[in-house]
Amino acid sequence: MTEALRLAVFAVLTALAAFALRGVSRQAGAAVALAAGMLLFAAAVSRMREAAQAVADLSQKAGIGQETPQLLIKLVGMAYAAEFSTQACRDAGEEGLAMKAALCGKMLLLAQTLPLVVEIGEMALKLCP
């Protein structure tokens, strides 16, 4: 069975377990769903290392500096983490906290992209007469 299929089966089975537990205890169902979500996220993150290494290797072959690909990989990781935390808060019934987690994720992404935006702006200014 492929890893994706195993993760999908795990997700469906734990969703069923969480649904069944919510009939008995809402908190227990939410805890199972949150724990399963964390395990799924950890499994996906472990596979992202391979993708990050492939991007780094490709950028090296292309003669691109290491900073830009590293920044892009970091931004993607931050976006995934922010989305995961937002969805986990929603699963726990904390919509207000989910909205705040999403906003914080967006703010942090903006802060991380500023050096790249400045660099692009400086390059554009050099091209202007």
C-alpha cells in the first residue's frame, strides 16, 4: 500500500473514531482528531525534507544562490504550519482562535518576504534610467 493511501485510510478511520467518541464526549473526540491531525502533519513534514533537498540541488545546478530557495522552502513550510494550526483550532471548535492563527501566519509570511521584496525593488530601480 502506498504511503498516501495508508495516510488516507488512517485519516478516515480516526475520523470515524472521533465521530463516535464525540457522541460520548465532545472533548475526547476533539482530542483524537487533533492527535490524528498532528500525526498526519508529522508524516507529511518528514517527506518535505526530500523535496527541500531536491530544490536545493536544482538551484545549485542552476547557479542560483542558496538564500532564495531556502527562503521559498521556509515560506512554504510556514504556510503549511499556519494552515495546520488554523484547521486544528477549527476542529477544536475555536473559530476565533483559528482566525487569529491564520492572521498571525499571514503576518509572519509577510515579514519573511520583505527582504526578497526589497531585493526585487532594488533590482528594478537599477534597471530604471
